[in-house]
Amino acid sequence: MAEHEHEKDHLHRLRHSVSHVMAQAVLEKFPEGKVAIGPPIEKGFYYDFELPRPLTPEDLEGIESRMREIVAEGHDFVYQEVSEDEAREIFCEQPYKLELIDGIVSAGTDEYGEPLDEAPKLSIYRSGSFVDLCRGPHVENTKEINPDAIKLLNVAGAYWRGDERRPMLQRIYGTAWESAQELEEFLAWQEEVEKRDHRRLIKDLDLLSFHEEGGAGLAYWHPLGGRIRQVIEDFWRARHREGDYEIVYTPHIGKAQLWQESGHLGFYRESMYSPMDIDGAEYFLKPMNCPFHILMYKTSLRSYRELPLRWAELGTVYRYERSGVLHGLMRVRGFTQDDAHIFCTPEQIEDEVLRVLRFSLDLLRAFGFADFHVFLSTMPEKHVGEAERWEQAQESLRKAIDVEGLPYEVDEGGGAFYGPKIDIHVKDALGRRWQLTTIQFDFNMPERFDMTYIGEDGKEHRPYMVHRALLGSLERFFGVLVEHYGGAFPVWLSPVQVVLIPIADRHVDYAYAVAEQLRAAGLWVKVDDSGERMQAKIRDAQMQKIPYMLVVGNREMDAGQVNLRRRDGEVPGAMSVDEFIALAQDAIAERCVL
Ligand SMILES: [Zn+2]
Ligand SMILES: [Zn+2]
């Protein structure tokens, strides 16, 4: 573990150092260029520039070879603390750096708005002809960089500070490794990542679209995407019923008064859309479902005998995201959470937490995820609710993780002000981690809404409240699924499970007759009756990632059979229609990939 951390640390310094080398090469080519920020990131680095013209692929090649020369020249990375005046002098022609200096100097506060004990520190790093406002760390000398293990990847537009009202800069992405072989492996992985990019696949497979004229960050589910979503929702509902949840439905808008009471207008206003006026009152689109569930809770006097209550909703919410950060289905402005709220007594909390954790893992496993990592976030300094309640909640989370034997990390003090939480990250087929599930305690809302239940002692008590979303949102989860499977969904999730491929025109009627049987058996099926040759039809079905192809010609027609060919190239061959139906239904029931 320690060694692993150490390696990560070293790669981090290495990549940060290469980003400085790149910036030097870029500024040599464009002396009037302005530099913004250039951090190391996972598997690489980037640097943002304002340049007199858009960069071409030839530019990148030139910059990359100049970088190799700079590396070979063997420059030291030299750290120096500077005063504010010195910093302003050094970066007098670099407006973005001056703005960063303003930020560091003027903020002078920590993330809670409390003044920092010490004066903010300004530091620079020099290497070769480049100087950066930078805290480091860096390698000692450019010679530590392996010139055969660096590569510039691409240029993308990036708004300064992710703000679309600020200038659009050119961001050069690059990567750096310790060995040429690691670089090669990374490039192969990167190619696979691009192939599986959900933004491309949802278009190629005709699943979803986004429309500039309809509004950025709002997803449109086409019929085929809609089929998959329907399967996911049906499965989700069935599981929740088994898990003793109740399914509820609530409105999409609510009055300002409600959002005032819940506190959202205080601490969440920036993520909410402008109000609309209805009969002289302000209404807001809901960014969360919670206050609505609380209103329902409060429709009657609750007794401890009724608890726990588990209320789930596929609730569609709208949140403002800056247009610069929108990203396909991963970051959208309207989405459907697979939300639920659990209201229970202190005695029930331990069982409930274990139960919801297990429930979540079961659900995620059903979708083909097997590798989980949990993050537990505990009580921050600024918080609401008694420490004792926090302690109990955290213990119940910790215990549940232990019982399930999951690897986890603790983010001490990293919880929201209103309660501790756990996040579950899953590893996808390419080894990337995605945060899906969140199980979050809330000591704030029950207080704000004065929620109570009558206990065994006949007195009023405050219930515990837990928010949980297991898949997260259907939109983002779908994006993750598309990338995990590269669009080749398991049979139960495939929007077209079977394609019938008649060899010649005279087999088309038979193909339709078989298709009708399959449809009646509950399969999603289509007939490729185009005039294409059989090989072309098979290729086409493979492009569409349809799990089963059934070829029908004279022999099949005479015998009342079909000839099965699978997406992965396997050819189980001729079988009766009933045999095929049994095989497909089995794969669906078992949620097999094929
Ligand atoms: Zn730096
Ligand atoms: Zn909630």
C-alpha cells in the first residue's frame, strides 16, 4: 500500500513537471501566449493556454519534440517563495496568473469563511526558461523525465475556471509514464476508452440524444434507449417491492415557502432554477425529492409501530450545472434519481443501514458490477445534530461495511454538515471507478420540519432520516453501463435481443413468422429484410451489438428451425424455435452477457 502510494506520488510529480516542460515549449513557440493552469491529473496532465491561433496536430508534434530537447538539457526545478509584489512583477504579463494571485491573497480564509492563521504563501517554480506560480511538488531535474514515455494527446477547448462567461482557452492534454512500455499500455487503454465513449455509442446505437435547441444537458431517450430504461425501472421496482419499500410519486415543482423551510433556498439556491410565478406565489423546480417525502410523513401522527418507513421514488429533479461542465449523460441538468428516504427509530438504525447496504450491493451486482470500494465521510467541525447521534450513525455505517467485508476509506471530517454518509464506487470493465450509491444520514431536515413519532414511552421523538440513491441517477447510471459494456449489453438489457436474417427474399415470410413467435415469448426481435447479402446483415447486427442472430434459409425453413449465431462469433447452429426461446429466456433470467 505504502509503496503504491509512493509510486502514485512520484507519477504525480513527474506529470506536473512535464506540464511545466510543455508550457516552456509552447511559450517558446508563441512568446505572446498566456498561461492559465497546468495540473497533473489521473494518468496524465494538461495545461491551459490563450494563444493567437488554434493549435494543429502538427503544432503538437513540434511541441512534443521540443519537449524532448528540453528534457535532455537537464534543467533543475527550483522552488522559491515570493512576496505579493514580487509575484505581481514576475507575472505582470500573465493576466490569468495575476487573477490567481488575487485569489490566493484576497481569500485569506478557509473553506468555512474563517480567517486563516497564517498569511497566504506565494511560491514559484523555475525550470529552464519557464516560471510558474506553483506549490509543486516537482522532480529535481528534467533528466528524471523519460523522453520515450511522454506524449501529447489532444487539444480541447476549456473555459477559464470552467465558466462559459470567461475566455475559452486551449487545453493541451498529455501523458507521462516511467517507461515506454507503460506509455504503450496506457495508449491501448485510452483507445478502448474512446471506443466505449457513451456519447458516441448512444448516437451510434440510436439510444439517446441531446438537443441544443431543446436545452443543453437535457437527455432525450429514443425508443431503443427507452426499452433499456424500462427494463431497468421494472427491475428496480420489483426489487424494491421485495425489499419492503413503498413506491411514491411527488410533483415536479414546489412553493418557495417549502424550499425555505427545507433550507434549500439558503444553501442550495445556486443549483436551483429561477422561480416561476403561479397565482402570485413563487414556485421552484425541485432539485431534490426529500421535502416532498417529509410533507407526506407529516400527514399523520406517526407511531414507532409504523417505523421504519421506506419510501422510494424515481424522482426527476433539475439542477443547474455550468454549461462548461456538462458531459454527455455523466453531468446533466435534468435527471431521475432512484431515490428513497428511510425514516426509523434509533433502535432500528443499525439493521436499516446494513439492510440498505446489502440491498444496494445486490442491485449493483445484478447489473454486472463485482468490485466495490466504499468511502465513509464523518462529522465535520461545522455540523448540526448531537455528536451522540453522529457517533451512532457512523458506527452503524462502519459496522455494515465490516459485515459485508468491503474495502473502505474514511474521510475524517469530510461529511456534509447534516450527517455522515457512505459512497460506493464500482470498478468498470476498464478498471475505472464510478461513484454510484450514496447512503446519507440527515440530522437537519427532521429538525427543520419538526418531524416526530410517538415512542413506546408515549412521548414524542425525532426519527432518524436516511437519504439513499443506489444507482445514483438513471441517466448517469446508463452512461456508466454503456461504457462498462461498450454498448454490448447483457441479453436482458439489450434493446434488440434477436435479429432474424433471411438468406434470400423467399425466406422473408418465414422469418416474420418466427419473429412473431419470439415476440409472443417476450423477446425484442427484428427482421433484417433489407436486400443486403447475408454477410453484410451479420456485420450490421454485430455493429448494433445484437446478442443473437438467427439465420434462416431453405434448410431451416423446411425443418422449422433457426440457425443461431452469437454476437461473439460463436455459432451454436441449427435448433428448433422452441429450443432457441428456452435458451434466450434462460440467458435473460440469469442476466447473462450472452
Ligand atoms: Zn506547477
Ligand atoms: Zn433526500
